[in-house]
Amino acid sequence: MSSHPSSPSRLGRGDRLFLVVVIGLPLLALLVLVWLPALASIVLSFTTWDGIDLSDVHWTGAENYTEILTNYPPFWPAVGHNVLWLVFTALLPTPFGVFLAYHLDQKIRFTRFYQTAIFLPMVLSLAVVGFVWEIIYDPDTGLLNSLLAAAGTGHHIDWLGDPDLNLWAVLVASAWRHTGYIMILYLAGLKSFDPSLKEAASLDGAGGRQTFFRIVLPALKPVNVIIIVVTVMESLRAFDIVYVLGGGTGSKPGMELLSLLITDNIIGESGHIGYGSALAVVLLVVSLAAIGAFLVQTFRKEDA
């Protein structure tokens, strides 16, 4: 008696409804909230528009991009500051977060307390973090100047008003929050790491540092990729904390960033939607280029 393979059962109405809710709605939200605005920004970057009447949209070609690159004074300082933000974040708070995660994974005393204390800034939004550090940097009653006065230095520093200092002051505030974020990400990766690999390395005579760099770090490559991407994205889209500490302007000397210039042009008094959209496209291209180059190089090494 021959047996025939059973035909696949069709999805019932409830199954189809479940798939629509679980898959369809998130895809629709992604399309409406991310891809359509991104495509609209690309189109509007080649136009002039005040953001009020669609009949006032006029095609100008690459004029906005030419103007930005050749005749927009805050642009190149903003690009330089974004690059500085990326380098600073990649070289200081990111490795420090990994360092803290590695040591907090060693079952030291009060490790839960340390984790909570370091991660606490991540519970706060960047805007709230900005307000906290605004109090610390206050030139008259701030913590830093009070400590300097108590030390008898006699220095009165305007941390956020000095163009040579204000960006570094904001970077320190951002690093305070970013360190906790990286620590938690890496600590989660370390918790899933196979401890037998560490034991094998220890039996072979490897020290703690050798074990970390030769065994742990390569094994946590997926976490490393996530951390690098997060660091790049956080650096290039920095906005909230700079907006708060900079007094709500993107052209304050020493604190120009691409994200703030975009905001100034799109929702500012002038309402240069096309100009702001062109700046947004520049930031999008820079972000995709940085992340794409890293990912391509990473997976090329993996295939080699």
C-alpha cells in the first residue's frame, strides 16, 4: 500500500492575522517612519521649499549641495567636530566600557552595585544628562568651578562659553553615559562566553591579558561588531546633549555638529527645508559609508 506525502496545511485565519500583526505592522511602521522620510529628504534636497505650501517647491538640482560645500561657513567645522566626536568616543569611553565589563565579570565584591552605578546614566535621556552637566559646568555655581575655587586656583572657567573648551566639555558628558552603555553590551556577551575556553587557556599558561586578547575578544566578534556600529551611530547622530548644553543652537562657535545644522535649517526661523534635507543626506551618506566600510572589512577578514 503506497503512502502519499501529506499536503501542507493551509494557514488558518487566525494564523494569517497573527503574521500580519507580528510581521506586517512592523514592516509598515518601518516603511512609513523610516524609509519614506529618508526618500523624501533625498528628493527635497534637490529643491527649495519653506515647508508651508507644496506649490512653493522648486527644483534646483545640486545647488544646495554646492552651496553647502563652498559657501556655508558652519559646515566644515561641523564635519570636523563630528569626526572628533567619533574618534574620541571610539578611543576613550568605548574601550573603557569594555575594560569595566571585563573586570566586573570577575565576580568581584559589590559587582551588582558597580554595574548599577555605572549603568545609571543610561536610564536618563541625553537631554536630562545635558541638564545635569549644565549644572556641573555652570560658571558661577557649578561643581567644577566650586572645586577650583576650593582648591584656591582662582580660575573662573566658562566651560560651555569658551569655543576652545565647550566641545570637550560636551564630549566628557556624553562619554559618562556612553561608557555604561558599552559596559552592559559587553557584559552580556561575556556572560554567554564558554568558561571552559578560559580554563583551557589558563592550563596552557596564558595570563589574564593574553586570554582576553587572544581568546575572549575574537570569540565575541558579533558583540564587537555591534559595539562599533553603535559607537559610530551614536557619534554621528549626536544631538540632544549638544542641543541642551549649547543653548539650542547649531551654530554656536566650537559646538557645530551636522545634526544641529539640520535642525536649524528645517525647523528654524528661515525654514530652508531643501537646505536642511541636503545636510541630512550628507549625514546619511557619511554614516552609511563609515558603517559599510567597517562591516565589509570585518566580514572580508572572516571569509579569508
